[in-house]
Amino acid sequence: MADQSDAHTGNGNGAAATTVSAWEDDPEPAVLVTRPVPDLSKTPLAFDFPAPQPPPAMYAPGTAEFRYWTAAEALRRGADFWAPRVPSGAWQMGDVLEVILDEGADLNAYYDRQALNFFHGPGVGGTVYSGESPDIVCHEMGHAILDSIKPQLWNAASAETAAFHEGFADISAILSALQLPSLRTAILTDTQGQLYRSSRLSRLAEQLGSAIRLQAPDAVDPDCLRNAVNSFTYQDPINLPQGGPASQISSEPHSFSRVFSGACFEILAGILAAKAANPAMPTEQELLAASGEIADILVAGITQAPVVANWYAQVAASMVQASANVNAAYPAILRAVFVRRSILSLQSAANLHTMQASLAAVASMTAEAQPNQPLASIALSSDSYGLTRPLLVEAASHPRQFVASAAATLGNGSLEPASASTAARAFVDDLFSRGRVDYGSVGPTQPHLDHGRRLRSHKLVSEGGAIRLHRCLFDCGFAH
Amino acid sequence: MAPGPAETDSAAHGDDVIVPKDEASVAFVRAVVQRGEAVRVPPGGSLPPGATHEIVGETTDGLPILRRKRFALF
């Protein structure tokens, strides 16, 4: 424990204190930090804490006053970090988010669209309070941030969207912690500049994890609640067990979240190494900048991605695209991580750039002709049809601008997403298989499949950097 | 064959409910219920520790219709 101060109020001469004492990240590592008194009523993203507010001061750990100001400092710091990135500038329910610091007995914490709710329970060395851990309060606040950015995820009936909420919340805790200069310096020292190592930054909620292990030894990691440095890779959650020990991945949202939080932590480390003047020993200022960039990329990806069953792949694909606007070197870093984690298939990752470029070219031409008509095109990889450019087709659904797929569990292929894209792919596969497409002048010099002279219902037309599939006619269906 | 929702339940509970209607949502609802994270809440009652969803109805095939009430840390 460092920098411990005696409890006192004010500065002894009647003036209000300007600093408070708080934990850096969690009561178990127990590193104290002195911070400016947080303004909880500050907008955007204000908080409503329980009254009465204890006078700001350097209280000792173990007191209710210390817990109050630790939670307040962490939430203000985290909200200030995310506020510029929240499009609405408000919580999902309004300008002020209520915080209930101790709602009763439970080794847990909740976000319920009304408040952040914290509890207490038996721990290794006595009572633990979930609201005393900056990791935990910034995790719960992360749910509220994501709920403001993408409220459609709240009720989505999907294991991936529920797990993503948990993963985003864990990343919120990590990025909020990185807004502390002292913690950035400590982590870079502890990891010797190699951020993607298990550290108290990657390990979340160590104290509550210890308390839970007393009751359920295999329910959490051996040294924390969850660790963002992990080796879990994507599998279709529909095929996973619905629960299991922490050492295994399951479809339970907190378990499955580790695939995405692990990927984000890896990307953060990759970005840091890429932007550091000395990649072997990045500076804390470079780490601060990297934390802002990964947050920008994450929010852009979330904002742009349609809410679909294979949400992980869609967000990943959107993040790869968004990262190009931050730094031209970043898409390759993101693609590599997402492919290693099987969140994106090798094919999807490889095709992202050409597909997006094609869509951008077509969108630009279409925008001039029909400024108010949004594109409802999706780009399909077309090599199986003997083509060298992406194939644009109209999707009769909520539009996906490109088909991003996770890797299949077995083999090297892709897990095709369900719904509109599956339907589109199946439809186009069927057209080509039955020889119903006129390649015209855009096809291969050697026929990919020679169907002879058959009635063609569709033709291929060059459009921008891609090829568009056009219907020529409807027939009666008797075309063999 | 995916089960269909009971129209009365859907109509009664609005759009903010989770109706198991395809493979992904059926798997999701089954897992939530099997983990004990979905419960029926009596009028004026509250969710017990660990629960995140309220059971607000059921489909014609007997699967529960859920409404998310909160996210939990663990």
C-alpha cells in the first residue's frame, strides 16, 4: 500500500479540501492515489449520489467516507473519458445517473437503466463492498455508456450482444483506469513496456474475485474476477455449453465476453507498440493517447454496426474500417487480432478493404443520383463465381454493408451469418449454380462454369471497383 | 421448427421483450432460464440476487418471454 494518509477533513484552517484519497483500481492491489475532488453534478454525464455527501477529505480506507469518494472519483474520471464519445451527451435515461453505493448483501453490482447498484458481502479479510472498487464501478458505468451509444443492445435476444455488453464494460474499466497517470506509469514498469501481459490493469476486480472464490472456487479466475489477457477464441455461442468453470469458455455472457475484451486489450497493446517512438518502452503519454484511440475506434465500430446475430464479427469489421481513419497502420493490427481470435474469418478480414472501397465508390455515385436514398447493398466475395472483384447485391433487409464472418470452429472456412446475408449468398449461389447469370464483359476469360446456352435472368455490370448483379427479367420458372 | 410467440403475450408486453423465435434467441432464452437468471416477479417484488431478467409471459410452445431488467457484474 502506498501514499496512505490519515483521515481528516479539510485542511485544518476551515477551507474545503481540494483533494480526496481513493484506490487506483481495486482494494486488493490497494494502491492509493490522491485526486482532485470530483464534481458529480458536472454535465455531460452527471451522477446523483446518496445524501448526505461527506465533506471532501483524505479519509482512511475502511471508512464509508473513503468508499464514497473512491466511487465518486472513479465514476467522474470514467464518465469524463467517455463523454466526448457519447453522441447524445446523456445517459440512456437522461442527464443524471443515480448511484446506490450499498443496496444490501450480494457479491455483485448491477446497472438497471435507473441506477448503478452496488452491494456488500463476506470477503477474505472481512466485508467487501463492490462500490469500493474503481474496476467495478467503471464496469457498471460502461454498461450505461454502451446503453446510451447503442440502446438496441439492451433487449437483443442474442448471446453475442449480451456478452458484448459485458466485454465493453470490462474495457470501460480498463480504459478508465488508464486515465490515471500514476497507474499508466506503474503498468508500463510492471510489464516492462509490453502491455499485453497479465497485470493489475488486465486483471479486474481482484478483491471481489477473492470473495467469490471463497464460495465458488472455479467460478472466477485464480487471481481476479476476469482477466483481459486471455487466449479465448470465438466459437458460435449457440454450440457452446450455457455455463462452466472460468477456465473454459461458455455462452454465459460474462464468460463469452472475454473473447472480445481480450481482443480489445490485444489491439490496445498493438496500437501502443505501433505509435510508440520506442516500441520496447512506450511512454505513459503514448499509452494515454492509445487509450483514447481504441475508445474512438470501438465507439465508431459499435455505432456503425447493424444489430445482427453475429454481432462480434460485424463490430470487428466496422472497427477495422474505423481504425483506418485514425492511423493507416491500424487496420492491419486489428485484422490480425480479430483473425487470431477467430472473430473474423481469414476471408472476411482479407476482403474488408476491397469490399468497403467498392461500396464507397458506389455510394458516392448513387448519392449524386439519389441523395436521399440510402444504399441497401451488400458486398459478397465472388471468387467462387470466378470473379476478381466483390459482387454487390441488393439485400432485402436491414442493410449490412459488407458480410463479416467469424471463423468456423473446424477447418479454415467462415461461419456465415444468419438472416439477410445468408439469404443473399444462398440466392446468388443458386443463380450461378443454375447458370442464370450472364457474365457479359466482366467475367473470367475462361468460363468458371460452362452452362451452355441457358435463359439468363441476371447480368453482371461493372460499377465502381466492383460488379453489380442486375436482374434482367422474371421468368415462369421453367428454365432448365 | 422455431416456436411462435403467443400473440396475447407479445401484445401485452410490447416490443421491449425477448421472444424466443429463432435458433439464436431460443438458445439465449433457454440458457438464461437454465442459469437461474430469469424469474417471475410478484407485483411489487424485486429481482433476487443474480437474476437479470423477468419472465413476463410465454410463447404458445411454452417457452418463456423475458424482459431484461439489469446487467450484472458477475
